[in-house]
Amino acid sequence: MSAVTSRWWRSVGSPVVFAMALSWLSPGCKAEEPAPVTAVRAFIGAVQSRDPQRVLPLLPGRLRQELETAASKASDQVGGRASYDAAQMFELVGVDVLFSVRAIELVEEYDASARVQVRGDGDVVHVFDLVLEDGTWRVRLASPRSR
């Protein structure tokens, strides 16, 4: 290397190579996971927290509207002595708070729907159907009316 090249390498080249190596090794540079997978991760976390207020925004608008209607009716039933909201209209039961996600896979994705499969410890597999509403993926659950 000539003296000029050597000086350039020390002043510019070496730090650039170092920065590139860091960027390749940093976790932030991995490919982003598909948005439906991210939505399912958020849903699992919210359900495991057993907090209906965290779960509610992750549900489709139609189901949220049904829960709000049920809350309004419940408030009317008690003659205004209490006021209920949509999050109080469902209970998170049978939740395995120790469920450990081993793998999440986007099984299929279309314009406005997706299916995500979650594998946990052992042979536990959960499949989630999602719907895209207003640019946000929401976890589709059976509404009380559809049962």
C-alpha cells in the first residue's frame, strides 16, 4: 500500500468496514417479520397479561362493536347504577401464561386476511386467522353471536 492509500484506509476505510460489520451483525438488520406475525405476537402478549384493555384493540372492529353494544345493554340493565365498557364484556380464561412460543410462521396472506401458526413447547400448535382493517392486522375470534 502506498502512504496515501494507507492513510486513507486508516482514516476512512477501516471505520467504514467496521461499521458495515456491525450493521451485518446487529439484530436490527435482520429481515423484518411479516406484519400478521407481529400482530399475533402482540395478541399473545396481551392475552398472557390477562388484560382485556390490551386485547381489545387487537380485535376486529365488528367484534369490538358487538362488545360495546353488549356493554351498553348491560349498563342499561342495571338502571345506570353501573357503567360497563367493552373490555368488561369478556374474560380471558384458560390462558397458559407460561406458554412459550418456539416458532411463528405466516401460513398464508392475502390482501385482507392472513393465517399464522404458532408452535409452542411440546406439540402445542395454535392457528390464528387475521383480518386487515384500516392498515392494521387484527386477530379474528368467534363472536358470541356466531356460536
